Amino acid sequence: MKGYVQVYTGDGKGKTTASIGLAIRAAGAGLNVFIAQFLKQGDYSEIRALSRFSDRITIEQFGLGGFIVGEPSPEDIQAAVNGLNRAKEVMAGGKVDIIILEEANRAASRGLLPVQALLDMIHQKPDSVELVITGREADPAVIEAADLVTEMNCIKHYYQKGVPARTGIEK
């Protein structure tokens, strides 16, 4: 099966959810999935849910858990670089069918990764691997290099009325 490059971006809810849904569908079809979470660190609901599919889905976190405001710290940058290097290593190993770089667009827009590093990953992707890149603020060059781009647009969200992220729904 030929693999493509998918990008889920935009300011609306659902980018991670869409990629997790794709991972579960793939696992159900017997495919192997690697998920690198940039920016996140900790026990999120998706970590617990995906542990049920640990024979097919591997998820690793490469964030320090803080929100990046202003210039990222050297530690934040190193964590993101480690994540991209790990994803490249997994891709080169030839044992996964799908690689999801969750929040990699956001990591690039915040200066944790060079956009060129994402483009290099896209161009080095074997034909047999599906590559999914999520996160707000996808760079125009990443959008151009992708085969499928979905932009989630926020039309209305209860967060705007002060409702915090709810366990199992947003976190």
C-alpha cells in the first residue's frame, strides 16, 4: 500500500483526535503505528486508551509539558529534536506503517524544530509509510509538500465561555 503525507492543522478542535482515530483504525487493520507527541508530557487520556493497543500502537512523548510562550528553552528544543530523531529512527527501521508527529506543526511554528526538518522527513519517507503531521500553524511549505491537508476551523467553542478542558473530551 502506498503511503501518503497527511496534515491536520487549524485553530479548531479535533487534530489530535483525528490522528488517534486513524491510529486505532490502522491497528484494527493490523498495521503498526508510531506516535511521537511533541509538546505533551504526562498521563493524558489518549495514552491510557492507546495502551490497550500496545501490540500495534507505540506512543512516545517528547515535550516537557509546559506551554511555550516566547522563546523556547534549550531543553524544550532538545526534547523536540530528540522526538524528530526518534521518529526518523523508527521510520528507517521499516517496522511501522504509520508515523504520527502530533503537534509537530506547532513545535515548528514555536521554534522547537526547523520547518526544514519536517520537510526532510516528508521527503525521506519511504513509499510504504503514511506520515501524519498535526498541529496549528502548519507552515505553507509543509502544506505544499503534503498529499492531504485538513484545516480544522473553530466556529464556536464552549472554551470561549470559560469552560476548561474536560477529561476524556479535550484532555
